[in-house]
Amino acid sequence: MFTAHRMCLAALLLCTLAGVQAGDIYRWVDDQGRTHWSDVVPEKYRNNATRVDTRQYELTPEQQREAAERAARERAHAPELPEPPAMAAPTPAAPQAPAPSVVKRPVEQVTESTDCATWWRLYRESQECFGPFHTVGGGLKPEAFDHCNEIPSPELKCGPYRD
């Protein structure tokens, strides 16, 4: 029983330590001058690595609530968009048929006379259209531009999004 108690205490201590280390991020520069960010630093660079304070990027519960409310408001004002067309790969043996003309989304474009509310709506539609075409690395698949019109952010001209 005494051994089981010690094992439980040791397991609890290890879990606590693992949780503490999981949040530590370090920055270092390698021999080629490349900057690296990771929670694991190679032995060779441990003396040059600096711990990065990631808590400054954590949201308070109030900020999380405000962000959730803002997202809900934006979703409520966003028009229902049709699903993007299915992108099935052609079979190699099948003859290539001429590609049907695809209507890019959003259909409208931004002009000098576009008001801010419309521009924000078009920007959101554009972002939603491009969403399924994002790669794991954060890039865009080339076929995204066959289906979506890129609308620049209206933030510089119109300011941050508001209802």
C-alpha cells in the first residue's frame, strides 16, 4: 500500500511537470542563421536559446467571450453561400471534356463606389470561398482561383469590422 501511494504521487508529479513544460517555447538561431521556435531545443543550442513568454498571447475569459459573440454576430449577418463545386479528379483513361464555365464567388467585385458594408460582405464571402482550398502549410491550392474571386480586406479604407 505504501508503494502504491508513492507511485500515485510520482505519477501525479510527472503529470504536473509535463503540463508545465508543455507551455514553454524557446527561440534560437542555428549555425546557418535560421531562427527556430520550438518547445524542444537541440543540445547544441541550449546555451543560446531564450524562453518566449507565450502568456502575453492568451486571451482573458472576457476577451474569449467577446470574440465568440463577435463571431456569432458576423455569422448571423453573413448570407447563406452555396457549397463550392465538387472537385473530383478526372480518371486518366477518360477523355478530357471541355471544362464547364464556373461562376466565381463572390460574383460581385469591389469598385470605387462600393460601400463598406458591402465590401465587408464580399470580403467574408471571398474568405469562405477560399477556405476549402487551404493547404496544411497555410498556402492555397492553385485551383482556388478558378472558383473564387480574391477580395482585398476593406480594413484600411473602412476600419475594423462592425455590425
